[in-house]
Amino acid sequence: MNVLVIGANGQIGNQLVEKLVNEENYTPRAMVRKEEQQKPFKDMGADTVLADVEGSVEDLTAAAQGMDAVVFTAGSGAHTGADKTMMVDFDGAVKSMEAAKAAGAKRFVIVSAIGVHHREKWMGKAAYYSAAKHYADVWLASSGLDYTIIRPGLLTNDAGKEKIKAAYDLDRDEIPREDVANTIIASLKNRDTIGKSFDLTSGEESIESALQNM
């Protein structure tokens, strides 16, 4: 499976690309915005492409040519305002969906945020972030793509344990970024996750088992 990773230079995206390089039958393409960001991915044996989610749908479509799946891990970052968040986390995601469809990449996995499918759980100080994530998810669910929406809890840089909880609704809790990457790969492998959206935190169940039992 050829997989375009949008947001490859981010912490989840970077780990995802590295893991996919070592997965049999998976070939990642790392999408980055700057030429200097390409070298680490080339060094690990991954294909790269220059494109920006704030650019045109046509550029994103070109980046997705030949791909079977697109994984959207991009985000505006914790220190940007509402305008940047809407242009990256919402509009950038929607343009990526449009590009995936135009390029014939049917499978689409998006990294969202825990609880954003309930307005009463939106972040009080940055409701625009929750709104951007929520409406990107809504758009994806109605896109006609073979989608999976993963809503992780508070992200940490701890080593992954490959033990998770996955359910439509979960209490807020932590999860290592590495285990989000692991869950993305498991979701790509498991066609039963198509059409599913779920909260994700650390837990006691193996990733494969947790996804199967949702």
C-alpha cells in the first residue's frame, strides 16, 4: 500500500513514516513544506514530496498521485491563532480530502482530537481548535472516502506500549505519540476500521484487539 503522510515533519507523522518504511507491503511518501525537511526522510528510505496544505488542491492532488491511502497528521501547532488553525486543521484537511479523491486514493485516515464530536467537550480557551477538528471530521465522514477518524487524548513523548483503549467515547487521558502512529498503521491494515471514528487513549488491550472489539 502506497501511503501519503501529510504532516510528516510533525512528531506523529515522523514516527509514522519511519514505521511504515519498516512495514512489509507499505511504502510511505512523506509530504513536507521545505526542501531541508526532505533529507531525514530520504535517509530513512522514504519517498518525499514538497507540498503545503495551505496551497492549492491541484498541488496536493499531484502529491497524492499513485497513492492508495492518505494519512492526515498535520496541525497548526499549539502556539498559533484561530486563523491559522482554521486554514490548516480544517481547510487544509478538507483540501487534502478533495485531493485524495481527485488522485484516486480511496483510503483516508485523519488524526483528530479526543471528544471533539461533542460540543460540550470543546476546549474552553480554544474552542476554534475543537471546532476545526470536529468539522474536518464531519466533512471526511460525508466525503465518500474509506475513512477512519482517530481522536487521541493528551499526547506525550513517552515510549509506546502498544496497549490502548479505543471507543466512540472515552474520558480524557494520555497516549504516547508513538502509539498513535502504531494505531494508524493497525487501522490501515484492518478494513473493519473503515467508516469508524473513535477516541484513543492508553489502556491495557493490544491495539489490534482494541480496534477489533470497538
